Amino acid sequence: MGGLVVAPDGRGGARASLFLPGPRDFGGAQYPHQDPRLVGAAWNRMIRRLSPGPASEAATGVSDTYALDDFAARLPELVAGSDTVFFAADDQELYAPPGLDAPLTVRRQLRASVRALLPGHALADATPAIERLREYRAALISSVVTGKIDVRKQDKELL
């Protein structure tokens, strides 16, 4: 699990920041382990794992990569020039026995935590924009595959 923050850079452009787990974070399960023998075990050595640093910057094209642990501390600074923070919405409902409140999904829990971390910022749904980008990308790939659009080899790798 990681996170991408795209925010205005103050010069009319955008700045992308990628928050990634460390090389051993979440290696054995959904949650990090505290026992160093388990964290360092051979089966927890991730292959081709993105973690903060030059290799991830080269692989993603995002020049600012940070440890996931730095997310809460860096987020207010990154979005300081913005009034609104956009999230992908989550309409999934988790089960709870009758009479109990349903638990929060990870996305909803994150949204609630960010709301508390960024008082004064509006939170909005980015899902419609994300869906339009997915549709555009799918149409573009279809056009390349069917030969309607001719692209160079290096451009195909971006698709």
C-alpha cells in the first residue's frame, strides 16, 4: 500500500509525491511485524518492490518519493496551497451483525484521518475524473492495438 499526492506546485504546475512502504514494511502480512527475525526472514524479501529512493523515482517518473510513515507529517505541507483535497470514493459496505455499525473500509478510515489532519480543507470525490482517465486510456490502448494509432515503441511502454 502506498499513496500518491498531486498538488499545485505554486508556479502554475503540479507536484507529485509518492509515499511508499519501506523494503520490509508489510512483507509478511497486511500489517508490519515488530519481530526483527520475522521482518528479516528470507520469505519477506520482496521482489521488485517499490520503496522510497532513486529506483522508485526512475520506475515511476515521480521525483519525490517518501516513506509511508512520513505521510501524516508531510501532507499538510504538500496541500497547503489547496482548498480542496480529492479522494477516490469508496461505496463498499463491510458486514456487521445486525444492530452494530458497519466497520470502515481502509479508504473511509484514511479519509476520516485526513479530514482530521487537514481542518479547513474540503474533501471531494475524484472518482469521476479517475473513471474518465481509465476510459480514455482503454480507448487509447484499443486504438493502438487495432492499428488506428501508430505509436513508437517507447511510447507503447507508457500504455
